[in-house]
Amino acid sequence: MMLLKILFRNAFRNRLRSGLTILGITVAILAFGLLRTVIDAWYSGVEAASVSRLVTRNAISIIFPLPLAYNEKIRQIEGVKHVSYGNWFGGIYIDEKNFFANFCIEPRTYMTIYPEFVLSPAEKKAFLADRKGFIAGRKLAARFGWKIGDTVTLKGTIYPGNWDFVLRGLYRGRDETIDETQFLFHWDYLNETLKKVSPQRADQVGFYMISVARPDLTPDVALAVDKAFKNSLAETLTETEKAFNQGFIAMSGAIVTAIQMVSFVVVLIIMAVVANTMAMTTRERIGDYAVMKTMGFGGGAIAVMIFGESLVIALTGCIAGMALTYPAAAAFGHSLSNYFPIFLVSEETLWLDLLAAFLIAFCAAVIPTRHAIRVGIADGLRRIG
């Protein structure tokens, strides 16, 4: 307890310098935490993916469709539990800046395969009964002020025209990692309209979602699906849901790498700042350390004093930065909810913050400690006064 009291007194002997250093560490840890949270948000879809789900798309590219007739063939493959299908719709609500994910799906099988999208029984019944009905995540509905029964019009881009939908349900995520900003409507509504205006585009889907009986069967089922349609006019590529989501992340891999590099550069910069502070502090206290040596204290005791002081400063700034990360992430996530529907500070980010603080404290104290231990008693005593 006495040692801890001494460390705190030493750390704040020069209050202005220590305060500014702690402020710098606080800002650095806050920036580091936010950048790591951005990376986590980028990979949120990958982390939320189920190990027992597969996605089948056209082997050439996801922009090429697959025949609806594949549905029954996939269903008959051994190990397949449920099959659903859908299309990316790409509709625009009022203005292009109001971006959100919107899909047409086969609702009954989709809700079975994705139980993490939770609807009340009444809302589910209303959605299934209304061909023009749609469900939306709670966050999406709150963003635009939609209420049950409202009519919402999307302007089609892939499928031209104005499309009217009626809100029949607001789904919530089973846990906080589930995206609550999606817009889901009946695939049949799209298909029936296409049969009238563009028959050649009807009876085609963008992808199939497959639920397997057991997670260990996913490799075998994926191979069986692709084998079933090999040498057909529309060959397939079947992969795990996680791999499918990672494919989209890979398109922006350079951006993610840049963010990761910036987050570590922030730590290096503040490490240099703390090292400068500790060097100045050690230089000022060479006389104190010389007196300690005359009293019989060895290099180990001096090292404990310097490293402890560095750790007190680093941890104080780290704790302040971690405390500020939560409100900052909430504000940041709210302003960027269009792009990051899941923006949560993870436990891993907090552990990385602490690791960064310990790394800063250790590296900043190494050279000052080495210098203080090597200075002779006579040289140190000359600096007193």
C-alpha cells in the first residue's frame, strides 16, 4: 500500500505534465477503441453467421441468377434440413442517401432458417397472409418513423418501377449482434409482377439459403449441391454463410487494413509521448535515485519505481479512455447507422485497450530505467540542487 501511495505521488508530482500525458493517452485509447469497434462492425455479419447454414449462388457471380427449379433438387439432397431463397432488391426509399438492405424472400422457410429474427405470432401471421406485406427491423422502422399498417414505396433500380409495400411486422434480434435494419418482403410479389412486365426475368432467384441437419455435414452438403448442378447452364457455388459474408468483406479489404494500421499507429505515437514524459521525469529525479542507492536500494527497486510510475499514468489514461469509448461509440454508431447496423464495443476491444496501456507503460519506461540504474551515485548526487 505504501509503495502504491509513493507511485501515485511521484506520478502526479508535476501535475500539468502528467495531466497532459494522461489526456493524450485517453484520446489515444479512445481513438484506438473506436477504430477497433469499426473493424468489429465491419465483420459483424461474419461473426453472426451460423455454422449450420450454407448459401448457394451462381458460380460465375452473385449478379447472375439461378432457376427456381433448383429449389426442389436442393431439398432432396441428403443432409439438407430446410431450403429458402431470395433476391437482393436494391430499392430506394425517397432518396438514395436513405440506404438500407432490402430483400425479397420466401417468408415461411426464411423465418424457419433464421430464427434469430423474432416476430410476434400476430405479426408473423399478418406478414404471411399479405402478399404485399413486409417486415422491417426495429432500428430501421424507428429511423423513418414507420408504424404497423403504413404503406412504404420503394423505387426499384434492379427491378424498375415504384413498388408499394405494407408494414406488417417489426422484427427484433434474438441478441444484440443481429442486424435490425433490414427490409424483407415476399418473393412471390416480385415474381408475379415480373411475369407480367418482364417474363424472361421471372422464376429466377439470386441465392439459396440452406439449413443442414448437423454442422459437421456442411462440407458434404456443399459439395453435393454443386455436384448436382455441375455442367448445367447455371452452375452453382455453395459455401458457408460465414465464407459468403467474408466474400463481401474482401471487396473492401484495403479499407479494413488501413483502419487496422491507423489504430496501431495511434498506439505508437502515444508510446513516444509517454516515453518522453518518463525520460524527463527520470532526468529530474536522478538525484533521488542516487540517494536511494546510498541507502542500499538496488537497481530492482529503482526499476519498480519507474515502471510503476509509468504504469500508473498509462492505466489512468486507459481507464478514462475506456470509459469514454461507450458514449462515443453510441454517438458514432447512431450517426453511421446506415452503414454499421451493429456498432458495439466488444469485450475483446477492452482487453486490447488494456494490452495497449501495458505495452505503452513498459516500452516508455525501458530506456529511462536503464539510464537511472547506470548512473553512478557520485554523478547522481552532483545533480541535487
